[in-house]
Amino acid sequence: MSASAVHSLWTMAAPIDKIDAPTIEYTQLLPTLIVIGAAVLGILVEAFVGRKARYYVQVFLTVVALVAAFAAVIGLAAGGYASTEAKIVAMGAIAVDGPALFLQGTILLTGLVAVFTFAERRLDPAAHGNHVDSFTAQAASVPGSESEQAAVKAGFTTTEVFPLSLFAIGGMLVFPAANDLLTLFIALEVLSLPLYLLCALARRKRLMSQEAAVKYFLLGAFSSAFLLFGVALVYGYAGTVSYAGIADVVDGTVQTVDPALAGTMGNDALLLVGAAMILMGLLFKVGAVPFHMWTPDVYQGAPTPVTGFMAAATKVAAFGALLRLLYVVLPGLRWDWRPVMWGVAIATMLIGAIVAITQTDIKRLLAYSSIAHAGFILAGVIAATPDGISSVLFYLGAYSFVTIGAFAVVTLVRDAGGEATHLSKWAGLGRRSPLVAAVFAVFLLAFAGIPLTSGFAGKFAVFKAAAEGGAGMLVVVGVISSAIAAFFYIRVIVLMFFSEPKPEGPTVAVPSPLTITAIGVGVAVTLVLGVAPQYFLDLANQAGVFVR
Amino acid sequence: MSFPLLTATAAVPAIGAIVTAAVPAARRTAAKWLALFFSLVTLVLAVLIGVRFAPGGDRYQLTESHSWIADFGVRYELGVDGIGVALIGLTALLIPFVLLAGWHDADPQETGSKRWRPTQGFFALILMVEAMVILSFEATDVFLFYILFEAMLIPMYFLIGGFGDRAHAGSDEKAAAQRSYAAVKFLLYNLVGGLIMLAAVIGLYVVAGNFSLQEIAAARASGELQMATSTERWLFLGFFFAFAVKAPLWPLHTWLPNAMGEATAPVAVLITAVVDKVGTFAMLRFCLQLFPEASKWATPAILVLALISIVYGALLAVGQRDIKRLVAYASISHFGFIIMGIFAMTSQGQSGATLYMVNHGVSTAALMLVAGFLISRRGSRLIADYGGVQKVAPVLAGTFLVGSLATLSLPGLAPFVSEFLVLVGTFARYPAIGIIATFGIVLAALYSLVLYQRTMTGPVKPEVSAMPDLKVRELVVVAPLIALLIFLGVYPKPVTDLVNPAVGHTLSDVHEKDPKPEVEAAK
Amino acid sequence: MSPVNYLYLAALLFAIGATGVLIRRNAIVVFMCIELMLNACNLTLVAFSRMHGNLDGQIIAFFTMVVAAAEVVVGLAIIVSLFRSRHSASVDDASLMKL
Amino acid sequence: MENLIALLVAAPLLGAAVLLCGGRRLDRTGHWIGTLLAVASFAVGVLLFTDMLGKDAEHRALHQALFSWIPVEGFQADVAFQLDQLSMTFVLLITGVGSLIHIYSIGYMEHDERRRRFFGYLNLFLAAMLLLVIADNYLLLYVGWEGVGLASYLLIGFWQHKPSAATAAKKAFLVNRVGDMGLSIAIMLMFTTFGTFAFGPVLESVGDTGEGKLTAIGLMLLLAACGKSAQVPLQSWLGDAMEGPTPVSALIHAATMVTAGVYLITRSGAIFNAAPDAQLAVVIVGAVTLIFGAIVGCAKDDIKKALAGSTMSQIGYMILAAGLGPIGYAFAIMHLVTHGFFKAGLFLGAGSVMHGMNDEVDMRKYGGLRKYMPVTFVTFGLGYLAIIGFPGLSGFWSKDKIIEAAFAYDDGIRGWIFGGVALLGAGITAFYMTRVMIMTFFGEKRWQPDESGNEPHPHESPKSMTIPMIVLAFGSVFAGGLFSLNESFVKWLEPVTQFEHPHPVISVPAITASTVVVLLLGAGLAYLMYGRKPVPVTAPRGSLLTRAARRDLLQDDFNHVVLVRGGEHLTRSLVYVDHTVVDGVVNGTAAGFGGLSGRLRKLQNGFARSYAVSMFGGTAILIAATLLMRAV
């Protein structure tokens, strides 16, 4: 065929005479920049600081970075970016608005608390005279090999966890703020990859740890591939990846100009399939049924501090992204995605609660409970009302602190083999150390959503939003599944308080101020949000508007 | 801004709970006295409420109202009507006796960690329950009430599961297992009820936009808040279910025998005499006031259930081998009467029901506590293990008899008045149901007297031959209760005066009038 | 020929990759399949970019490659450590945690 | 003067409180306190009586309102007393006989270490019984009604260590409860009909309502009466009630409490008068019971049970009379009073005999006691003559009148039937009383040493016991005659109960004559059977009727099979149902979720690839669903 004929088949990209430099609003990006920068510094520290000092330098650096970043977030919020000044920065890549800032704040705080638990070095007995934390001495060495012993003897510690966590946090900060699909994808990877590694770094039970890492990695990569394909399809549909642009096409505000594109542009099949795949990617991170199956294994295998960190921070970030996607990109598609999400939410609530009943490992139990909670939060997401947004924000804030606290308590209960995570070991804990048991009971009650705990306030908020959003059915299912869930939380309490202590039961390690702070913060937040949630609800309300 | 009496009345026991819990393990006795002191202060405040309350005055008095969770439309709103005052009085009155009766129930037998302080915990939990119950009687904000309604389960749960009957047949493990089963059953039953209510509460918010009982009731009365019939009925059912579990109403009753059987006698009293009253109280205050039409729609069904509870509970009480379970089933029967009185929708019925709540509280307390003393002496709950006690411990037997007679509502003792009012009130509108219900009084006589005969009379069993009679502490617990039973039986006027206006309001809420006597109607 | 065909090809590749993930045991192979899926995505992006006549798609493709590379780094590290401690790279052998 | 009324109740009530709460320190003086307060109450009664006699017939009723008891919207119950002639009669009987029996008990209970409590219970009974008869409304009456029930429960079971006693007490209370159901339903009916249940208003406004309602109320009242007065079908408890100490049997189960039913019916006369069907029911019950009781009385060898049977029968007479309406009320009450005297006397006599015979109750082990205990013999004998209605003695006057009234129950077949029954009853009464008399006091001694070898030494009882018997004997001889002098008793009651002269279907002299004949026949027959040949110590098997009668005509067996057994089965099965069904559903749900959970967790098989599959499938579903949503 002739060249012209061929040429007529495709269009030339419009010739670009000059590319003007992108404008980056560094101040608005400050939180992220601080964290990422600190992470990079951390790498350098690993390279140049002596082994003995590293731990302290890293902890210091990380804490400072997180605090600074949090301060930056507060500053931005105070600067009105949470409400009136909300804007889109970095060439439309990142949104700085209420939800973003609220979630970033939450992530930074939970991250901070989590870092405390990372840095805990008093729980395990000192090996060869040097304190050890819950991370392996040398990830590269084969479990049980001489090299490992040597590493332990030499007092190696994997201080890389701190920069890794910082990277992850950086990704999480971007995730809910991402304003185009590319940024979304990148952020997803940035937060995931470090987590894969962190999962593999447990000091005890390394085989399980590695297995968890592999599973998490493979499945995570699998899901992100789907997400990326979804991105591609949506791009194909809309011709752009920026949320606003897509939304416009979806609403039909922009009509296709070029007849040549008519084939793809505005082809709803592309949109729907793509959207579904993106949703899948996010639901995977959230841990919603049927994309939840990695959760129990990974939560169980990963080092407990990491589990806490994942369970809290990752969920927050992922739900943030999900909210933005559904509320900014796909509102026009509400009537398509709502029924589907209904199904997902119901399945998540019920299956999470039901399967948890028969769990025998405390970490797995909490994993399933986190699945059930994901279901509750989804109920709020589905509400598709401003109340829905704020209720979800509130729930995430409340839930993440309870979770970190709970896992922090799990790190305390130990026997010869490290943490005693099998439930039978927890029998009679209330007799042996009432305080720890009581604290854990508080967390469990919060999970169960008993009034006067943050769990109840959050649950009430999302259910209320759902009911107002016309999802009364979801509320009923939610209520039923929380009844089922109550059963296994109570089972643990019964075990701790009403059954006789076993003679060879576990001991409760006396932690350093770090873990104590983590737990203390958890309890405090749980009770404060339970008794007087008004202030935080207001916060969530003001933060409840997406910029577009 | 006057002195917040209602808040104070609830706050004192709460503070008491914290203080008591903080007492170091060694100073056990101090903790006990401390708890008793706080409960007495509460009693004084409750009396003060009774004094400050003007029966003729506004419907809700001593009201307090502060913004709490504006976002949920929730306010911290308190206020009492006559019914509330009566029940607050009952609660504040019973708790000191409960504490005294349970004086030694929580002394630690084996030593756990040095932080393990069962005694302090026991007394603190009881005070905590008292605080929550009292506040729930005062709450005029649906959400606030709901929170307390749910939250009080937790301390109750620990009381049941943590401090079961030491005097239990069989091995310790078995006892512990049964105990935690009972506790879990109690908690789950009530939690499920509560969660279903939660759905209704949320629904109410969606419909009404706020939680203030008075506002909603006013809006409904004035007609500016319309509810679709089906909506109203669903919401009503949601609320009623929770209250029916708590009350408990047949067939939602099976948690009560387990709970009362496994818990120590004082805790059992706490359950049936105090906590369960919240359920019946809430029926009067919330179901009727918020959903008048639905209440009337459901009345026939509820009356039938109540009737079943009355007869069924009594029959099962006859069939029990375990003293405490017997009392539990008797209570189920009594709660049937209370609910029947409430939904008879006559002033006699509802006044009677309210009076019944108070009287049943006192009479069950008397019977159950004496039974507890008996059990702690012999170390068994089985009726068959006793016999001829009156020979060796006449005072104990005598008080036990009075308790039993109160349970069968002998005229001259308090329960008679309320039971008869309920019967008359029901009969006036539903003669058939009223008549069937009177069979309950025969059955009541049957189980009470069988219990007394099997345990107290006949030849003295060797195991009880050395049984000591009531000690001073125990007498101090029982005597006032009995005196109160007689007083309220002869002169219930103080309570009825308190209750009548409130009942009048409730009836007007549901737009019901007492049926006129035939003769007057004819004229 | 129409660029739409590239889309069909990409879809095919993606499907192949996905199937591979589901049926292959060896972790390395599974991982390769995932890479295949990513590349399918790239192809799609590029094709669309061509059709829309804007560069976004191609840019994304570059990002994707970087990400893929990063994944390789992390993934291989994990898989290798697993292999060294188990002397097997079979995904199915790694099933300590279940139920 | 009316302010004294409360004292009637207050005195014994105080006694009860003091004695029951007083504790051991009162053991030595307790019985005196009790007796004193009983007598005090009697004195008050007499005082009020004299005062009442001072006024003219119409203005004798006194009223005292103490306080408002249960004030509820539209429902008013007061603690208020009303003392009219009817109540007065009862007050005197109760306090009088009561005091005597207190005195008697001092001796009778001398050796019982719980005597103080016994007197406490007796006082409690007096208080309750007085409350019953002076209450001015049905609800307060109900309090007394159950109060006497309680007292009787406590006293029947006074010797609680005897299982039989405890059982009897429980039985009595339960059977009475059934009656009480009737009373409470009656009160409810009154409330819904008249809006009140005070005697005055109710009885005045009887005219305003239909006969149906009144019949219902009447039947319910009758049910109550049956329970308290041991009338068929609720009579079964009275025989067992004899487990109680004899003074109790005399006071409660002969003279006073068991007659409460008669009081109730008489008091509610206005209602019954307006409800003939109810009246008929009353009469039938009375007639049946008087025969029933008499037959039972013939067969019992236990002296107290025999007397109990006779009590039943005599109360049958009263109920029958009360059922006859204005022609009968007065005589019912009159017979009630005379019966109070002689039956109490007889019981005290029986008690005195047992006292002398180591508490032996089997008449077959008595015999020829007249020489050992002359006083008892004489008083008992007089009581005997009185009860069989020997001309001139109390029983004659009252019973004969009832028989006349029965014959006058509407001039037709009814008159014949019930008159005949009443007449027949008189004959049987004569028979079994003669039997008792002979077996106890005549013939040769039949008692042997019991297994522990100590032979009873019959002896006369102490003064404290004999004096009351003598007093009562006087009553049994003269009371009837006294009352009948120009119908003084009838006139006394007339303002309360109205009175019409009965017009029997046959002439009065004929009735009187036949009565005398019948009773001579009965007595003669008894003499032939028991007086001529010696009485066997062990009871002969006897005829079918006899054996049935010994077992209260199988009524207990019926109860046992139908009610007790049936009840047990019912409760057992219900307990089972409650455990398996009601509770089973709950536990089943829990277990169900558990099983579901166990199955679902199998999906979590640890293989990463299967997780991937679920993800893949999930995505597929997600996509399909989204597309589907768009399609529909």
C-alpha cells in the first residue's frame, strides 16, 4: 500500500517545538520530600556510619524525619490546604487537599509509633552481650547456618529497616495524594517493595518470614500488574491518566474530537474493565475478599512490628487511594461500581469475621479481624457521600492506632521460641500480668466495637454514613458480622482472664519506653476517640472534601 | 447552672470504682470499706434526687444537657421522671447490700502475680455497673442510653465469668468452664441484641436527625416527624429485641439461668434485680415513647410472649434441681408479669409494672442473698443436698421463708401489690390473658414452697447438721430488705405517687385511655 | 495495519503471563510471567499512546520498566534467600503457613 | 369508738411480731404474752359489742379508715375497716374461741421447745382472721384471706421435721391458692364492672349490671370459698391438715378459718341473690360436700381425721344454707357459731385424749377411756350430742333450721332433693359421731405398749386444758338455744343479711320429727356395729366404699395421678425442651458458624498459586459484574 495510505492510518504526534520546564511546588510536597530525603540519607548512613553507632543514628534520623514531616503536614493544614487552599501540584501529579493531608498525618503518626516498635531492643535476651531487636542479624545468611551465628556473635543488626520503612512511608504519603494513575502506580510500588523486604527480615522463625515475603511479593506483583493493565486500558479510554481528565471524559464533558479515536475513546468496555482492574489492585492492598488471602500468611510470617506497621499504615494509604479513585475519577460511574463494591464489602465483612472464629494463632486472628474491618470501612466508602469520606477517615485514624497497639502487645508475650503467638499460650495471662492483659482487652474491645472505645465511634460513623447513603442493607450485614466478630475477640478475653494459667506458659517481657509509648499511645487514642470523638470528627469533616 | 445532681449520682460510684481498683493488693479490707462508703454516698445522692423531684411537676426534671458528639447529633442529656427516680432509688439501695453480701466472695484463694487483685476488681466492677445503670436510667438521649446499655455488659461479663460460685459441685476446671460459658453466653446474647438495636438506633438517626428523646417525642407528637408505618415497626422491633433479650423475655431467656446459676449470689442479684431492669425500663421509656403506633401494633404478640414467659418460667422453676437456677426461672416468670403490665397499656398495668420492677428487685435480692448464704455454708447449689435446715439454722430458714413468700407474692408483702395491679391492669383490657396469668400465682406458690420444703424442712441431713445460723453481717444484709418488703407491701404509696404521673405521660404518648368500668360506661 | 491489533497481542501476552503465574511452580518462572504481564501493559500503553497521539503512554512505559527493574532487584533477593534456605525455588514448597 | 377497731387486729399482730422477732430470750414468757394479747383483743371485741348493742339495729355498723393503701390512677384500695353485726359475730367467735385455745395450748405445748413460735403463729392467725372479717373491701379481705392461709401453712407444718407435716402444709397452701385465684379473678371482675371493690359500693350497685357478670363473680367467689372451706372439689387438704398440733386443728381447721368461705358468701349475699345460677352452684357444692365429708368421717380410724371429715360435712351445711339466700344466711352463720363451739370442744377433747395416750390417734387403740379421763369424757360427750343435733343442744337448733331452709329451696323438686340430702347428712353425722364416741370412750381398753415398750398411762389433762373444754362445752349446750330465743340471732343479723322466713315443702314439725328419727337411726346403727361386739384393733378390709372412704373417696389418688404426676412430666419435658430446643437453637447457630468457619479456612491452603487463582477469579468476577451492571 502507499505510504500516504499507510500514513492515513495513524496520526503523527503533534510536533513539539519546546518543552517548558515543569513547575514543582516544593513547599506543598514538603512532607513527602522530607521522608524520602531522610530515607536516602539513611542509605548513606548505612554506608558510612560505623556499625555500633548506626542504630542510634538511624533511629534518630527516622524519628526526626517523621516528626518534621508531620509538622510540615500540620503547617500545610494550618495554611488552609486542607480546605480552602486545596490545590493540585507537581504538574497535576499530586493533590494537596483535606483527605490527603489527613491521611498523610495519620500515616506519619502511625509510622512514628511503628518505628518505635521497630527500634525496641529489650524484648529478646541479649545475644553475646549486644542488644537485639526483632530483625535478623543478617538477612543474607541462611537460617541456622554458621554465617548466621557469626553474624549474631558479631552483633550485626539490620538497621536498614529504618530507611526501608521511610521509603515505604514515603510511598504511602504519595499513594492517597496521587492525582494521576501513573503516580498511583509508582506510589504503590514505592510503598510495596520495601514492605516485601521488611517482611523477610524476622529474627525468629525466619523460614516463615521468608515465605511470607515471597507470597507477598509474588501476589503483590501479580496484583500490580493487573493494576497497571487497568491503567493502560483507562488511558486507552480517556487518552489521559490524570484523574480530572478521566473524570471529564467519564462525565462526557469533553467530546472526542478526532474521529480516528472514536474507536477507543469513550469505549465504555475499556473504561469498565480498566476501572475494575485498578480497583482490584487497590482492594488487594486493602485486603478485601477475594483478594485477601495473602493477609493471614503475611501477617503471621512477617516480624510483628512490621505486621503492625503494614496492618495500620498500608490500610490507611490504600483506602485513601481507593477513596480518591472512586470519588474523583469514577463518580460518574457510581451506578456501575456501587453494586460490585456492595458485594465485595459484604463478602469481606462476613468471611473475615467467620473465618476468624476458628483461628488459633493470635497474629492470624488479628489478620482476619483486619479483613473484617476492611469490610466495615468499605461500607463507609460505598456511602458515596461527604459523610462517607469523613467517616472513613475517622475510622482509619481510630483503627490504625488500635492495630499498632495490639501488635505491640503481641511482641511482649514471649517464650523460648520468641513470641508466643499460639492462643493456647495466652491462657490465664490475666492472672500472670493483669496490666498487659487488661490493655490487650481494651484493644480487643475496641476491635469488637464496644461503646466508649474508638472502635465503636468509628463503626457508628461508617454505618451511619452508609445508612444515610441508602445502604441500609450493608448496615444490617455489618451489624451481624460484628456480632460474629465479637465472638472471637471475646474468646481471647475469656482465655486471658477466665482460664487457669498454664505452668509452662509464656513470660511477659518488660519493654523499653519505646514500646511502652507505642502501646500507651494506642490506649490513649482508643479511649479518647471513644469517649470524646467530637474534635477528631470535626477534623475529618473539614478534611472530607477532595480537590479536583 | 445548678448542681448537676444526676451526673453526680452516677459519677460517685464511677469514681469509687476507680479508687477501689487502685487500692494495693495487700489492703483488701480497706478496698471493701471504701467501696461500701462510695455506694452509701450514692444512696444518699439518690435519696436527694427523690427529695428534689416533684412528682406533680414537669415530666423530666433535674435535667442536664451538654453538647457531646455534635457530629452524630448526640448530646449528654439527662433527666428523670418518676419511674427513673424509683429505679435509681432501687439500684442505689441494693448495691450496698450486694457489696456486703459479697464481702468474702472475692477473697483470692490462690495467689497469682502480686498485681492480681481480685477483691479490688470485684468491688470496683460492681460500682462500675452501678454507675452505668444509674446513668442509663437518667439518660434522655437515645445514643447515650445505647452506649451505657452496651458498655455495662463488659463489667457484668467480668463479674460473671471472673467470680463464679466458689461453692460449686464438681472439679474447679469444670466450674471454670461452665462459668466462662455462662459469661460468654450472657455477653454474646446481649451483644447481639445490642447490635441489632444499633442498627435501629442508626435508622432512627437517619429518620429523625438527632437522638434527643424529648425532641423526637415532641416532633412525633406534633406530627412534624412522620414515620412510614413499616419504618416505625422495624425500628421498634430493633429496639424491642435488645430490651427483650435484656429483660429477658421468652424465648430469649436462656442466658439468664446460666448466668445466675454460675455467678455468685450477689452478682446474680446484680443481674436480675438491677441490670435486667434497664431492659424493662427502656421498653417503657423508649419503645412506647418513640414508636407508639408500632408498640400498639406489636402489643398482642408481646402480651402472648409475656404470658408464655410467666407460665413457662414458673413451670421450669418447678422442674429445677439447682436453687439459683430455680430463682432465675422464677425471675423470668416475674419479668413476664412486668412486660405484660407495660404492654397492657393501662395505668394500673404500667404503674404495677414499675412497682413490680422495684419490688421484684427487693424480693429477689432477699431470696437470692439468703440462698447465697445457704450455699456458701454447704458448698452445693443442689436442692437435694439440703434438708431440715430450719432445725439447725432457724433464722436463716425464717428469712428464706419470707423471701419465698415474697416471691409467691403473698399479700402484705410488696410483690403482691404490684402483681395484683399488673393483673388487674391486664384484665381490664385483655380478660382472657389476665385470667391465664393468674395461674402464675399458683405455680409461684408451688415452686417457692417446694423449694422451702425440700431445703428447710424434714429430717436434718447430716451434712447440714453443723450449719451455723446467719452471722451479724448477713443479718444486716437481710433484715432491712425484709423490712422494706413489708413496708412496701403495706404502704406502697410513696412509690405509686412517684410513678403515677409518669405513667400518665407514657399512656398519653401511646394515645391510650383506661377502659371505663362497665357501670360507669353504662351511665 | 491497525494499531488495534497491538492491543489484541498485548491482551494475549497478558493472559499468557497470568496463566503462567497460575500454573508454574518455580518462583523464578512465576516472576518471569509477571514481568511478561508488565510488558503486555507496556505494549498496550504504547499502542494507545500512538492512537491518542500523545506521549503519556510512552512515558508511563518507561516508568514501568524502571519499576519492573526494581521489582526484579527486590524479588530476586527474596527468592534467592528463600532458595538458599530451602534448596528449592518451588512456590508450593513454601506453604508452612496455612488455614 | 370505731377507732378501737384497729386494735382488734393490732393486738395479736403486735404479739406475733414480738414473739417471732423476739428470739430465745422470750422462750419462758412468750406463751403468756401471746395469750394476753389474744385475750386483750377479745376484750376489745366485747367492748365494741356492748357498745353496738347500745345502738339501734340500723346504726350499729362502724367504719374506720386508716390510710390509702394502693392509690393508682383509677384504682383505689384503702386500709379501712367495717364492723357490722356480721363481722361482730365473727370477731367474738374468733377472739373468744381463740383465747380459749391459747390458754389450752399453754398446757398442750408445754413440752415443745418451740412453744414461743407456736404462740407467735397463733397470734398471727388471729390478726389475719380478724382482718379478714373486718376488712371493708375485697382486696383487704384478700390480704386476711391469704394471711390465714399462711398461718395455717405455718401451723400445719409446725412440726416441720416430720416430712408428712411439711407436705400437708404445702398441700394446704397450694389448694388454697387455687381458691385464691378465684378470689382475685372475682376482684378483677368487680373492678372492671364496678370500678371498685369496696363492699359498700359494689353491693349497692349490683343492680346496675347484668346477671351474667354477677354469676361469673359469684362462681369465682364460690371457688375461693371452696378452697378455704375445704369444699368439694378443693377439700382434699383438710384431712392432711390434721398433721398440725391439735389446738390448731380446733381453732383453724374447725372453728374459724375454714368457715371463712361461709363468711365470704354471706358477705357477698347481694351478688348471689341477683345470680340464682351461682346460688344453685353454691347449694350443690354444699350438699355434695356434706355427704362427702360425712362418708369420709365414717371410715376414718384416726380420731382427728374423722373429726375433720365431720368438719367438712358441717361446713357443707353452712355453705348449703348460704346458697339458699336470705332464708339461709342467718342460719348458716348461726350453725357456724354453734359449730365453732362444739367442734372446737370435740377437737380439744381429742387433743386431751391424745395428750393422755402418747399422741396416739388411732381410735382402734383407744377404748374405755371414760374412766381414765372423766372431764374429757363429759365435755366430749356434750359436744357429741350437740353435733349430732340432739334436741335441745346447740347443734339441734342450728342444723334443724338449715334442713328446714333446704326443704324451702324453691317449692318444688329442688326443695325435696336438697332437703333430703341435708336430712340424710344428719343421719350419717349421728352415725359416725356415735362411732367415734364408742370407739374412744366405751368398750374395753385396746392399747398395748408400743415397740419401745412404754405403755400409755391415760390420765386427765391439766387445768389449763380442761377449763377451755368446759367453757366450750357450755357453749355447745346452750348457745343454740340462746340464739333461737325469739330468733334473737336472726334479728341481730337481719340488717346485714336480710331474712325471709323459709316456707318448706313439708311442715316444719314433720321435718323436726324426721330429723330426730334419722339421727336416732344413725346412732343406733353405729351402736349395733361398734357398741355390741368388741372393735378389732387392726382395721378390717371393709367394703369397697369403706376402703374408698378411707382414702378420701380416691380424691387424693386422682390428684396424684392427674396433677402431681402430670405436672412432673410436664415440667420435666419442659426442662428438656428448654435445654435442647430453645437453647439448642442458640448453640446450634454458634456451632453452625463454627463449622462454616472451619470449612472456609480450608480455602486458605497456604499455596501462593491458589491465592493467585482466587485473585484472578475475583478480578474476573469484578469485571464481569461491572459489565453486567452496565448491561442491565
